[in-house]
Amino acid sequence: MVDYHAANQSYQYGPSSAGNGAGGGGSMGDYMAQEDDWDRDLLLDPAWEKQQRKTFTAWCNSHLRKAGTQIENIDEDFRDGLKLMLLLEVISGERLPKPERGKMRVHKINNVNKALDFIASKGVKLVSIGAEEIVDGNAKMTLGMIWTIILRFAIQDISVEETSAKEGLLLWCQRKTAPYKNVNVQNFHISWKDGLAFNALIHRHRPELIEYDKLRKDDPVTNLNNAFEVAEKYLDIPKMLDAEDIVNTARPDEKAIMTYVSSFYHAFSGAQKAETAANRICKVLAVNQENEHLMEDYEKLASDLLEWIRRTIPWLEDRVPQKTIQEMQQKLEDFRDYRRVHKPPKVQEKCQLEINFNTLQTKLRLSNRPAFMPSEGKMVSDINNGWQHLEQAEKGYEEWLLNEIRRLERLDHLAEKFRQKASIHEAWTDAAWPASLLPPGKEAMLKHRDYETATLSDIKALIRKHEAFESDLAAHQDRVEQIAAIAQELNELDYYDSHNVNTRCQKICDQWDALGSLTHSRREALEKTEKQLEAIDQLHLEYAKRAAPFNNWMESAMEDLQDMFIVHTIEEIEGLISAHDQFKSTLPDADREREAILAIHKEAQRIAESNHIKLSGSNPYTTVTPQIINSKWEKVQQLVPKRDHALLEEQSKQQSNEHLRRQFASQANVVGPWIQTKMEEIGRISIEMNGTLEDQLSHLKQYERSIVDYKPNLDLLEQQHQLIQEALIFDNKHTNYTMEHIRVGWEQLLTTIARTINEVENQILTRDAKGISQEQMQEFRASFNHFDKDHGGALGPEEFKACLISLGYDVENDRQGEAEFNRIMSLVDPNHSGLVTFQAFIDFMSRETTDTDTADQVIASFKVLAGDKNFITAEELRRELPPDQAEYCIARMAPYQGPDAVPGALDYKSFSTALYGESDL
């Protein structure tokens, strides 16, 4: 007895939890979920129902005729289930359970249920479609069931570039019709109304059947009928649509269009092999074009960087000093602009150049291309050598500038001091002797022979006068020695006006020697007549003896109080202040000495007046009058507070400088250790990296961002350093870090993290291109790190051999093992550096464990496109390849010279060989 409950069960259409069966029901479920099941409301549109009836009927008959039968009415002829079961057997190639031949309704329901059970076994669930509805001739349900069968057996298995079913079929149509004008396939309804898309599909695969250029977009009926007739006549695709129905419908039925288009896909599936071959060639050519572009970029960037280095080095090597501080300070400012503005972009360009070079070499290795060899003089090593030369030229340039500024500053100070002392000495030398009618000048006085006609009293006066002069002369000895010492120092420091200084100094020294000689001669002459002299007024003599050194002391004090001073530290200015305070402490004693000297002069005046002695004028032994002493003493008193003010101002300046030193040191003592710590952390990270390469890359880039985020601290330090330089502060005892150390460390930190990231990116490229699993990559990293005992990132020959043995390679110390090891070393260390990097190790292991495209594979692909000929034509290349890559091949392929050559034949074999570096392209 038939179980009507079972016979009337409704089938749910969607993803199946059972096995996928022969057709992969999981994908079908996913697609059908996207189709939003069977939209029965749309079938209420008479135009769409008419299109589906015709299309589905034609599709069923295209399969049923293989069994010698067909249907006339789709909702009547499947009611007994017999032709429905037969249809499923034909399209699936499988046998269904034996049908029941009875005429009763229960027999028909059982047959339809067997068909529905078979559909369900393929991973398809029917939504609300039961056997009774089919048996009752429900047109809506019947069409829905047929559409389900079409989806499962005609559309689901379509796969184009990792897309399947509807998306795969749409992508296939877009690919095939892309070269045709007026065709833009975006869907399965209005994109097909003008008929051009159908004609384009036929012309793409069978161009001899369609004259596509004669078709007009404004004549859709003609276009559609032309495509339908050609497909039925030459491609064995039955006419499933009516041109008038499609044109007169605002939106043609999508399911009818998909059913008809799927027939084209299956009819042309044989051409898929050629398309695959074309895709392989496109992939190879795209790699080659990209590599050529990278090579051109490298050459240009390398040329620009080397030219900049060539121009900059002579400027840094120029050590010609300038004559003034202003000129040297301008050179210093130019150098700071170079460090802040011009050099940082070049550091980035150099780093990017190395990254581009490594990436290019990795891509060439992954695509089995020869390694890139830059033009002569543009290797990475050449750029590094040029950069090293630049660094060497730069090293010491700033120090030289600062030393030159200090030297010029010292020279200006010494030159001014020389002029002051020389002017004072020359004024003293040229001054007239007191109470003398002789020409001005000490030399003229010493040469005068006035003692020959002088009286005894006059002689005694002359002797004492001469003694006073000798005392004065001795007091000036120290100044003359200072003048000579300053001139000598100016010569040693290469003062630009040394000639005039030397001339003036020599004149002073010669004159001083002459004064000494003349002084000695005059004393001898005076002593000869000394017995005839009477005592000269002791008070005048005592006054002269005490007034002269006191006057000289005041002159020296005024000179010291007006002397320029240059200090660079707080200790130096405090030393000057201390010395000045000590000087001020001597002023009371000096004042008492002044009062004592003035008292001697007053006593002489009192005695002369009391004895009615008429003095001949001023003191004959000295020109230092009480008025001069008082005037100079008043001048000293005025200069002391001015000196106080100048020293306090300098003390404030040095305190400000000390604050700048401490401020810079505080920041530098944080930034310097931070950079050193980050450098050490990067070293550990590159050795101890865990997780997937993407995780490592993400971690490294996050780490790089944290480093870049620290840049404001460096900018703050640059600002503080700028303030220090502007204040001409040359040393800092509060820190061992200089701005140069910080800059170099920062540049090294950025370069190191960039190189580490590039290494991981190249490992990802290697892994993806070679198909290396994450577990293999981790195993390679673990083996490499295990034998990298010093954590230097490279293995020596013995360490590398031990690593290979641990991975199962037979490289023991017999002759065969040594030969194999030497072969491997020639691959991983072509430059014979004696070290194997992790990247070289990964490249070797990827070549050992994976496969890549070869020249033979590309030749085989071209042969498919050429139809097994030994040559290919430009027309065939343009038909099978995208326009840009087709023209790329045509421009580079040599004419074919074989015995079977025809006009326009191209040699694809030599072209393919050249792609892999086995000959010149």
C-alpha cells in the first residue's frame, strides 16, 4: 500500500547536510540561498512564464532526444513521472529506480517521488514542491522543478577563476565579450536584449559563423534571430527563446536567459583549454612587464641618488676657512640645513632603493627569472660605498666649523687686546718727558746730553729723574712681553691680518730694545757726575717713586676693568666674579695708598711755602700729578660698578646656557637609551618571531608605527639642540649623547625595522609564490634559529651543513656528500661570502619543495594557442590574449624560420626561452 503521507511530503530547497554527491551540493545550496529560492510570484508575469515554458521545453528536449523522445507540453508531459525520470537519467548518466508502469494516480505520484528523491540525493532541497502538484499539472511548480534541475546539472558546475554557478557563468560571459564594442554584460536580463552579446559569444569561439561588424545595435530582433539560427544550425543548440518576446519585454526572464547561455558555455567548454593556456601566458608576461618596470625605477632612483652624493661630497670636503665669524656661521647654518632638510629624504630614498632591489630580486627568483644586474656603478654596493664616502666627508665637518668659529672668536678677542695694549704702550713711548723742552718721545729724552751743562743740583735731579724713568720702564716690561705673546699666539692661530700685527709688534720690540740700550748708556753718563750732585728733594723723589707704580696700578686696573672677556661655562664666569670681588677688596688699601701719596705732595708744598722756596713747576721726577691720580682714581671708581653689571649679565647668560644644557641632557638621556633599547628589541624580534608571517608582519609594522610615533621626542630634542647651537654652547657635561649620536641611532633604527619588515614581506612572497605552508615556514625558521648560535641572522658553512643534515639532506663528509653540499652552497652563497642568510635559506628550501612555471610550460601553452603549430601568428595572439600583452609578444617575437613557415609566422619558442633568461630577449 502506498504511503500517501510520504508521497505528499514537501521538499525543502537549500544547503544539504548530507554528502554533496556527484555534483557538490554544498555549492548548490550556497548559490540557491543567493537566488532567494524559487520566486513563484514572478511566474505570474505571463511574458516571463511564456519565455520559461519555451526555454525549459527546448532545454529538456535537447537532452530527451538523446533517448529518442521529447515533450510537447512541459506541465502535461511530466505528470506521470516517466519522462521526468528519463530526463534525469540522461543528464546525470545514472540509473534511477525502475518506474511503475500503471496508469493510476498513485503510480504517477510514486514515479515523481522517485525523481524528486534522486534530485534530493544530489544535495538539493525542493521548497514546497510535492509530487501531487507535478501530477496535477501545476505549471508554476513544474517550471520551478525544471529550473532546479537546470541549476543543479547545467549551471552549478560552471567554475571560472574561483567563482562558480551564476557568478562563474557571468564572469565567463564578461571575459569572452570584453573585446566587443557595444557589449557590456552585467546581468542575465537587459544586457542581452539587443542580441549583440549572443553574437559576440559565437564570434569569439567561431568567428567564421558571424559577421559581427555588420550587426547594428538598433536592430535587436535581427541580431537575436541571427544568433539563435546560427547556434541551432552549427552549434547544435536548440532555439530556446523568441526574439520578439525578449525585445518586447522590459526585463527578459533571467532564468530563461541563464538556461540558454549555459548551453553556449557547455558547447564551447572545449575552448577552455586554450583560455587556460592564454591565462598562463598572460601571467608570465605580466610578471615580466612588472619586473622590467621595477628595473627601470631602480636605475633612475640609483642614478639620482648617486648624482646627489657626487655633488654633495666636494662641498663637505671643502675645509677652506673664512676670515670672519659671520662667514663661518653662515657655513654652519648651511650645514644644518643640509642635515635637517636635504639629507633625511635621501636617507629614505636609499632605504627604499635597497627594499626595491631586494623585492625585485625576490620576485625574479620566484618567477625563475635571472637575477637583476644593475648598470655598471649602480649596484647596491656602489651606492653603499658612495654613501659611506659621504658619511666620512660629513664626519668632522660640523666639528671643524665649530672649531673654526671658536678660533675666529679667540682671534678677534686677541687682536683687540693686542691693539689696546699696543696703543697704550705707543702712547707711553711717544709721550714727552715732564718739564722738558725736548721733542716728545722717550727715545729723544734718553739721547739728550743735558747733563753736560747742568749744575750739581741739576745732575742730581737728572739721576733721580732717570731712576724714576727706569722704574717706569720696568713697570712697562710686562706689557711689552704681553704684546709679544699675543702677537705670537695670533701667528699660531693663523690670524688673517698677522702681517700688520707682526710689523707693529716688531716695531714695539725694536723700540723697546733701543730704550733699554739708551737707558743703560744714560745711567752710565749720569753716574760719572754723581759726586757733584746734591741731594734732591726726597719728598718729590718719594712721591715720584710711589706715584709711578700707583699710577701704573690704576692704569692696569682700568685696563682690566675694561678688558673684554669670553666664557663658556658658569664656573668660568663665577671665577671672574670671584677675582673681581677680590680686586674690590683691595680698593680700601689702594685708597689709603692714594691718600699717603697725596699727603707727600702736600707736605712738599707746605715745606716750600714755609721756607719761601719757589718751585720751578711740577714735580721734576714724574708727570703723575695729584690731579691725574685723583682723575684716574675717580675713573676706577666709575668702572667698578660697570664691571659688576657686565659680569652679572654674563652670569645670567651662563645660567641660561646651563639650563639649556640640562634641558637637552634630560631629553637626550631618555631618547638615547630608548633608541638603543629598540635596536636590541628589533634584534631579538628578528630571531624570536612566532606565529604566522602575516602576524609577524603586522607585529613589526605596529612596532614600526610605535617607533615613528616617537619622532616628536626627537623633534623636541632637535629644537633644544638648535637653541644650544644658537647660544654657541660647545660642550655639555650632563650627558654623553650628542645630537649626532641621536641622529645616527635614529636613522639606523628606522633602516633596521624597514629591512626587517622587508625580509618578512619577501618571506610571504616566497611562501605564497611557492605554496609553502605556514608549518613548513615555521619549521624552516626553527631549524635556522637552532643552528644560529650567535643570533647573528646568518649561518656559517658548518652550521648550515648541520642544519641540512637535520632536515634529512645527505651532505656527510664522503665525496658524494661534499659535492652535494658544494652545489647547495653555490646556490645559497653565490658571492662566496661564507654566510647563508635566512632569505637565501628560504629560497633554497622553496626551490627544493615546490614547483614553478618553466620555459617548457610556457612553450606548451603557446603551442595550444597556435593549434599545435611550431609558430604562431599575430592574429592568433590578438584573439587569445589581452591587447597590451598580445602587442608585447608581437613586438618581441622573432620571425619563425622553420621549413613550415608562412608569412607573418612568429617564433614563440625562442621568446619563451628568453623569458627565463636562457637566451637574450
